[in-house]
Amino acid sequence: MSKLNIGRIQNENEDGSASVSGISTFSSTAFLETPKGTTAQRPDNPQPGMIRFNTDSGHLEYYTGDFWDEVLVENNTLDGGNRGIFAGGNDDATPGLYDSIDYITISSLGNAINFGSLQAATTGGAMCASSTRGLFMGGGQGPAKSSGISFFTFSSTGNASSFGNLTSATDFASGFSNSTRGLICGGRNPAGTNVIEYVTIASTGNSVDFGDLQSTRSFYSMSFASSTRGISGGEAPAFTNLIDYVTISTTGNASDFGDLTDNKGGAGCSNSTRGLFGGAYNPGLSNSITFITIASKGDSQDFGDLTQTRRGLGACASSTRGLFGGGMNPSPTNTDFNIIDYVTILSTGNAIDFGDLVTGSSGKQRNKAGCSNGHGGL
């Protein structure tokens, strides 16, 4: 066997690598270093089979001939990175409600795994989380609405336990948090409301009044947070384009942040810098994803598209990835989805398939809530 032991090979102009052919085996106890860079630094004219390390996602990726895809890594274990949760939901069955809690490891790819169960089958709840504890708040239980708040611990699996109660039974609200406080805003009880309430995540107990949103939000509003600011935008059926913000450590009414350019009723997630709005209950629906910079104020900007046009989806995030799970499209007939999409938050571009939610009675689910132990508020 021949050996080639050279520190660097360049072409004759010394402005790029040389083409090496005829080598079938590399043998070393060291490592092979691939080209690396951000998503924005991908080659302008990639060729099928090209491979590189993406410093934004932290994964190897290769060009399929149509798009850049990640080398598949499946690591859905409770000791492997930030965990995302999708809980509750419904489908077209009767009664069609779910009490399931699904989890995924956000830095990997693969299908969700069962974590445990909520205290009751519930759809349209709101979620928020610290780095150790996740909360599920309110929701609908058939024709009735729930005021219950339940919690679970990320580091284990198991069923949710009682935390306390909201001031009133509410469904289709939205939630966000920093490491200390969890907030829930809007929703129906039974009509739309502008109320914002909060709890201290590390304790248990009933929610307390925080303040008011700029306007009434009925359902499908979208929320996320940095460690200081909480954001809530859009809703249905009025399709407001307002984006509100509050300072989480204080109490008081929300202030105007800017306007949505799309996504007037979908799901939201964020890292500490950038927030994403995905999907929509706009007239005609939408598969768009838009973004804002949380520390500033202004209108949302185009990010890319989800893999499917849908509303009623859940979302969660780590510092690098945003995930959108489930949802439905009512046209021409009700179509529910079990897909989970992901994007790299600090780049822009279309979502990529991550895996599937745990299969329910119909195999597909909508109106799930999402949270994680690695979102932007922590």
C-alpha cells in the first residue's frame, strides 16, 4: 500500500486545493478536517456530494444536488442536549383530544419519543419553561376550557403534575418565559382576552395578573422571549398584525413592537437574539416564516418557508435551531400533519424535515403546544 504524507496540497496557482484521484484509503489515528463555515458562506455553485461542516448548526452537511442536507444524527436521549417538547393537541376523531407529551433532542434529527402524559387530554394549551421545568397552561377539553397549570421536569420522563390554576379557564393562549417567570397571554375564556398573567416557574401556585396586551387575542397568537423581553404577535380570527412586547421582570401593559408582514396566527420560537413566527391562519393560510430582532423594535422580515402550509402548530427552540411541529390545513378538506420542521435561527432559508411527532389515533395532530429547556429566554 502506498502512503501519502503531505501537510498541504494546493493547485499550481496556490489559490485553492488540488484534485487528488486514485486514493482509496486514508489511514490515521488523528483526524480529517473538512472545509467549514457558516450557512451564508456555502459555495455559490455547489456540486452533488460536496461535504462541509456548518458552524451555525454544528453539523456536517452535504449537497444532494438540490439542497444542503445534514448528515443524519439520531440521538433522542434525555442526556443529549436541549430537549424540545410538544404536548396536547387534537385531530378530527371524536373526541380526538390528546394527553401525550412528546420529546425530541433539538440538536439531532429523528422522530419524537413519548415523554409522558398531561393530567387530562387537552388541546390548544400554552407552554413555557425554565432550564429544568416545563409548564402546560390552560387549553380546551372538548366543549369545556381548562384553568389548570401542570408541570414536568425535563431531566426525567413521566406524567405532568399539578402546579396551580389560571385566573380563568382559557384555551388557545400563548406562553413565554425567562429563567424565572412564565407568562401566558390572550386566548379565549370564552371570548378573546387581552389579559397577561404570570407565575414563578420554580414554585407552584396560581397565576397573578401582569398587565394587558394592546388588543384582544382570541387564538393562534405567537410568543417567545429573550431573558428580558417577552414578545406576542398576531392572532385569529381578526388577523391582527400587531406585535407586542413586555419586560418580563416587571409588571405592566404591553407596548408596541412593530407589525407582522405575514403569519397572522401561527407559532413562535426564538433564541436570545432572534424570534421566528411560523405558519399562519391568514385568509388563505401561509407557509411563511418571518423574523424579528428581539432587542430592537420594528416589523417582521422574511425568513423562508415551512415544508407545508399549515396553522395550529407548536414550536420550540435551542440557541441554534427553531422547530415547528404538527398543524393542519383545512383546504380543501381538513388535513392534519405529524411533521416536525427545523431551521437554523441565525441564518435565513426554508425549513428542513426533522422527523415526526408520536403517532396518535389518526397519526397526525394539530393545536399542540411547544417549549424547550434551551430557548432564548434562558
